[in-house]
Amino acid sequence: MTKSFINKARNIKQVADVWEVSVRAANVWVDSSYGGDPYRPWHVLVVSQNDLIIQQGLFPKRPSVHEMAEVLYKGMVRPMFGAGSKHRPTKVLVNDDRLFEKLQPELSGIDIECQKKEVLSFSNVAYQEVSAQFNEEIDSDFPSLFSTTGVTVPALAKLYQAAAVYFKTAPWKKLPHEEFAIEICYPEDAEPRYGIIIGRAGESFGLSVNDTWEDLKHFYSYSQGLTTTKGKYSIISFTYEKAHFLTFEDLDAIEKYGWDIPQKDAYPSVMRANPSDGKRILPLQKNDVFWLTNVLFALAEFFGENFDTDEFLNSFGEKEYERVIEVDGLSGKEKVSIMLPVFLS
């Protein structure tokens, strides 16, 4: 089919015009017809720098280079309604490496220059307009890690690395069902925060963090139904979720930078919330991200290969375990102090 389109394009008039071909996951979730999880379709968009959408295509998974190219050639011989008459452009800009490798020799054969360009400005504007037409209801209050003020790409890469290590260590498999907290000091001489490992019930996995002892007591009283008072405290909630739980911005960053996702339903999600106020989501701070990164590394080390599960279970409630663990953080070697168990009642 692509060869047929190329032959047709060769014989139509050429107009001084620059087209952009962008390939990206669409900002919309589509329900699976087979009853599975929602999925993000892939969007191929052909845009003229004269502010016209020439052609587009939606695919249930990342399209092959032939499928991408076909959308471009179709735009030449069968442009969308309102995009003008059929014609060849003089230049095509693409943001996909594989597509560039395919198109460069093909387009050269029909007198069209092809260039690789990371940022396609006209396509980005058009894509935002098309995304709005999907009319997808997105919770704008849900925090994007990628847009957290002061958090850089290297910092997020480190967080995703720590999250993958923590998930593979799976400390929730090594703990008793009794509720207890972990006293965590980072830096080593800082005031303690109190973490609760999530996952012993086998339904959700991660870590819940209270900033102070008073916050921990309030959280425990509220979770046990012992009080209905709404407090001003908040918790850091770190969990592993399915992809459609995350923001599109974070999903795009994961795809772009190749951050480690340990399995398909284990995308790291971080938020700060007040659980007694309708789980109201609060702004995430960069220090929360930095703190969590080093603590996940430290907990993975604490509960790693040298952790004696049998000894811990046999002495549970009778003995405290305390370690100072050195982790390879963003600023080099840093120390995290861990002590457990801390009982909630």
C-alpha cells in the first residue's frame, strides 16, 4: 500500500510547504473491547506549518514504520477535509528515529527533503487542540511528578530506579500482619518520620509516610475509626499502580527517558494527601521526592538478601532492629537511619 501511495505522490504537484509528522501516545484512555485495562492509542499527526492538519491516524499500539509512513503519504494524495488540495510538500520534519530512517531515502526519490527534529512546534500546538476534542475527563488536581517544582530529570531517574529496587525487594512479603511503623531519619541526624509498609494484605503495595509522631497517631486513630476529626496533617503516599492511574505527562516522560517499570501494573505513584479530608491531594514538594528516593533505597537494602525473616518474626515485639544505611543518592553517599518496629497503639 505504501508503494502505491508513493507512486501517486510522485505524480501530483509539489507546493512550497513544510510538514511535520509527529508520533506519540494520545492523551486519552480507551476502554478495551475485551474487558481488559484501558489503553492509550498511538497518534500519528501530519501538520503543515501553514497551521493545517493534513492527515492523522490512531492505532491501538505503537504503529510500525510502514503504518506511520502510510499516514504521511495518504496526506499527500488524500488530505483531510479543509486541508486544501492534494500536493507534495518540499520538506518533511519527523520526530521518530525509525520513521526518519525509512522516509529519508523514499522522500528523496520524489524530491522532498526529510529532516529529524525532536521538537515539532506546529505539531505540538495542533496536538493540544486534537487532545481537547477527545473530551477526556482528567483529574487536574492529580500531581504530576514530572512537573513538581525543582525536580529535575536526573532526580526522577533516581526515584524510578529506587522504586524498581524497592518493588523487586518486596519487603511486604517479609513482614508479619501486625500493624507497626518504621522510624526513619534522613538525613541521619534529622527528626524522624514514620513509614508504614503497604502490601501485607496483598492488594496494594508501597509505603505510607507520616511527617511526625503526632501525625502518625492521628492517622492511626482515624484509620481505626477511633476519631472522625479532620486533622491538618498530611501523608506521603507511595504506591504502585496501573498505567491509567498516572498523568499523561509522567507516562510520556517514562517512555521518553526509558525509566524502569518493574511490571505492567507497577508504575510508581507519589502524592501528598490528607486522608481524613476526603483524601484531599496537596502539592508535592521536591524535598518529598528527594527524601523518598533515598529512603526507598535504604529500605530495599534493609530488607534485602541479608534480612533474616525468621529471626525477625520470632523476636517480633521483643527486639528492636536498627541500622544506619549508606545509599548512593543524588548528592553522593548519604546515610539513612532505620529503626523498627514502632507500634501504633
